[in-house]
Amino acid sequence: MIGKLLVANRGEIARRVMRSAHAMGIACVAVCSDPDAAAPHVAEADEFVRLRGAAPADTYLDVDALVAAALSSGADAVHPGYGFLSEHAGFARACRDAGLVFVGPPPEVIEAMGSKLAAKATMAGAGVPVLPTVEIPAADAADAAGGGTGAGGALDPALVERAAALGWPVLVKASAGGGGRGMRVVARPGDLADAVTSAAREAASAFGDGTVFLEPYVARPRHVEVQILGDTHGNVVHLFERECSIQRRHQKIVEECPSPAVSPALRDELGAAAVAAARAIGYVNAGTVEFLFLPDGRFAFLEVNTRLQVEHPVTECVTGLDLVRLQLLVADGMALPAEVMAPTMRGHAIEVRLYAEDATRGWQPSAGRLHRVAIPTPTGVRVDSGVEDGSEVSPHYDPMLAKVIAYAPNRDEAARMLAGALSGARLHGVTTNRDLLVRILRHPEFLAGDIDTGFLERHDPAVLGAPLADAPARRLHAVAAALAAQAGRRRHAGVLGAMPSGWRNNPSVPQTATFTGTDGPVAVAYQFDRTGRCVHLAVDGDTLDEVSVSSCWPDAVVLVVGGVGRRYEVEWAGAVAFVDAVDGSSTLTEVERFPLPGTQLAAGALVAPLPGTVVTVAVGVGDAVAVGDTLVAIEAMKMEHEVRAPAAGTVAEVHVAPGEQVEAGRLLVVVDASTGDAPGAT
């Protein structure tokens, strides 16, 4: 039996695996990169092994280092979690060759499902519905380079004819990968060659295999998957379906069980197809069979994920089963328990993925210190988190902070409960997608179950992700921050600390504080009388006659607006105030009244939006630029982020070079906008 388990992962999934393993009496070994040395998953492990370095390739993707860590720590089994090496047949084989139990399917099964083309052929042979496919080998895709004109550019005309037989538009997909990489939609024959070439190049870079294939592009499909479990005794079962249609960049952000689109009869049909798929490949342990739901009611095989899914908690909620425990039992050679062989489903569960990213800026990741992460957990709400107060969000890894799950008797209650927990969360220090998630959960289309993979194409993420606090609320947040700041100063005053703020023998002008936030600068004026009662409030010169102050403390302010009292929680990190209330949250930076000379950025200065590596510097001093021109590209969190010119002008200063590591806020380029009409600027 497994006595010590090495968890070859990080963040919330490492903590999740260790929670079940510890409950079973299994000791746990964590691994950690240098940036993760103080991470929560390390603190919760019985032992840990340091993986020197920061980049995934040097740490969590290093097969030899992970196997060595397992052997040196005395572990007898390895759980890969999800992501990283979880679907890497070479890693599973290396574990087996070292005498370690790999908690997952055999390497041969992972290998068989690593190619989408091979997987589709296997499933078609097993009677599982699949979409028609046209394969394009890597060599043929490379020959298409430079095409893009005429009937398919340099592609073989016969191949273009086969593509046309699928019906336009078609979808180009990478055979060896996923996550949206190597994927292109092609609307007409003339665009096919360029799309195939670029998709193959991206696939070769990401997965080492440039083979791509074509299949019909399905507009507004649903993405539904089925949880499967198999053991070494020949048992294979399904644990119902999950709806995963709401996605950004082909990655799921909202998942639920059961799917609102699946009837009992269709559920049986789906489950039978998933079990047939699992039996066709001799599947063992936990996995997922993914299907595409077509608008006409048919479904077609997408792929098999040979690992535990991020969204497994929704299945656990409605079945009452612990999937990680079951994985470990199967890895120990035990048969699936009786409760798994005859599963039941009760209630409804919805999960959202809380990311450190800005939905209003093209999903730009956010890195830095999390000063506070507090998510309410009333009965029915579960939080699987990889972070805690004080955690550092690293630019080296996926920006997911936590999964928040709500379980209730029905879908409407689960959605309302989850939206309430998210809106009441205190998330300080990095930008998150919390407000986007709340608006999705409250959206009429979502509540009606009318969702598909194009949801975030129809509904602008920049609108859904805008602050829940509207402009009037943000003005009151600034008032709360100003009053809390003065209360803090009075509390720590060395002399006359009991005197009202701003006290004068002869009352004169109000006190002021200026903040920068979502709306730019906002100026707050306030005045207290001799008794300590606030008698004047104004924002940007507008007197707030309907607002009075009920109480005022350094960490909380109660304002009465139109006869209704509201509490504002205020927390500070240096000059930054985080304000949370029932009407939303705001992050406000107090402007220094008397800044030191030389500490202010010059006009036109552009800074790094997050820590990362400079991959491209597209301009030099003296270059004319137009609005939107790319100046610098920074790689962080597995993505490339472009810093663009906010105005036309001339590049006055360049402070970085390709390959340089930069921190958030580092000065990159200065653009002199006074020369916006210079030749070459448009």
C-alpha cells in the first residue's frame, strides 16, 4: 500500500491532493521551485524537496528532478495533479521504471490519447460519435508557408477540396496539444494555407509536433464532459457529466454539474459513450471524456483528458465521492468501492476559477503580493485555494488563485450563493476576474442555461469585468478611504491624539486627500467640528449633502446615504487603500501631497504592467510611433503581453533590452507626445 506520496505539482491542486492523502493516513512530500519555497502547499506537506530554479522547464516540468525527489524522500508513489506533467507519458513511464506508483493511467494509455488524430480514430472504431477529419502532416503544413492566395495557396489542391467537403468555415487544430494553441478558424479557401502554416508552427513550438488537422467549425457549441473511473479489475464507470462551455481563450472558467442541457435519456447515452471510450483504450484511474454538443442535439467526441480535471469538485459535490481518494485506492490496486459502481447524483454544483488577471485588458495576468484573500464560506460554499494572505503571485506560472464552488439543491440557488460569496470576498493586492465571474453568474442567459463556448464573444469581457462598484459607489469608497486614513493618523498621533482631526481655534478650510483609481484622480474634502462630528464631505468639489458619517475607524467607516447605513471595510498596504462594501470593491492609491523631487514619472512614461522577461523591444530612440504601436513585449505567466503607445509621438527614452528581467512598475519607454505630428506618426 502507498505509504508516502510525492505530489508533483504546486498551488491548489497540491493542497487538494494532500488533503485526501493525509485523511487516508498517507504521508505527503511537496516539491517547490525557488519562488514557491514559502507557498502554502509546502507548509502543509510532511516533507518537501526544493527544485532549484523558477521556470517550469527547470522545476515542475523536469522529469528527472521529480523522479529523483521522489526517490530521495522515500516516496513510493507520485501524484501528478493537473497541468505540468500530468499527461506526459514519459513521466508516467519514468516513475514506473523507477519503481514508483504513478497515480494515473498507464503511460501507454496517455501516449495513445496524446494524439488527437489517433484518439479520434480509436473512438470511431469503438462506435463513439466523432466529427469528420482531414489530417495535414507537419511536412505538408510546412510546404504551405508563403501561401494564402488563390484556392488555398501552396496546399495540395486535393487537400483543399477535402477541406471544402467539410463545409466552410473549418477549424484547424493541433494533433498533439490543447489549451487553444495551434487552433485557427478559417472562413474561406484563400485563408487556409496561412492558417495551416501558423497553426503548425505554433503547435511545433508548444508540443514538438507540427501535425494539424481540419474538422468542421461548429458555431455556438456546448462543451460537455463525462467523468470516468476505471480500476485494474476491469471495472469502468461514469460519474455523470459536467458543463464547461463558458471559456476564455479556449480555457474553462465556469463549470457545473449536472449540465442544464442534458436530459436523463441523453445522460445515459453520454455515459455509455464515455464508458465505451474508456474500455476501448483500457483506461485505469480517473479521467474525462470530452464531447462537443452540436446545436442540432448531436454530440461528438473531442478528447480524453488522462488526469484529474480542475473542475472535479463539482462532481464530488453532487455524488458525495472523493475523487482523489478513489484515485489513490485504484493506484493501490483496489477495486472501485460499491458506492462508485452505483453512483447517485443529488443537487447542483457550480465552480468558477478565480484568476489573477484583468478581463478588461485582454486577460492580462497580474502578479505581486496578495495582501488579503478572504472568501466567505457559508454552508454549501467550498474554496480550493493555492494562496493565502501574504502569498506572492509569481509571473512564472498559471495565474489561477483558487476555485470557488457552490453546492445547493438546485441550479438557481447555487448560482446565487456563488455570486454572493464572490462579491463578498476581500481580494487585495492583485487584479482578479472576480467581477467578471459575478456578472456571468447573474447574467440572464446563464441563469436560463442558454450558454455555449461563444458566450464571451457575444458579451464583451471588458464590460462584464468592469468594477461591480459603479461611479457613485467609487466616490463613496474614496470618502471612506480618506476618513479611515485620518482616523489612523489620529490613532497614532504622538500628541493631542484625542483632538478631532483638523482641529483649529478658528475653523477654516476642509482637509483634503487625493487618490488615483479606476476613474483617475479623485479629490476628497472633509471637515470635523469641535466635537469630532463630520460636518462637511465633498468629492471633486461636489458637496455630498445626502451623506453623513455614522462612525469612523482606521479599518472601517460607516456612512449613511439617503438614510441607509453602509459599512466600508478599509485595509492599507503602504499608500494603497483597499475598500470593500456591499456595493463593490475599489483599490485607491493616495497621492503624496508633497512628493520628493525626482520621484514622479515623466509624462509619456510607460512601465511594465507585471514582472516578466522582455522578449522584444520594437522601437529605438527617435522612432516615430502611432497610437497602438507595439513598443515592448514582455513574457509572463506563459503569455506574451504587449506594451503599446497610448499616443502618437517620438520615442525619447528606451530603458530595457530583450532578455532583461523586469519588475512591475519598471520604466520601459518614454514617448514624447508633443511630437505627435512628426513624420511617420499616424
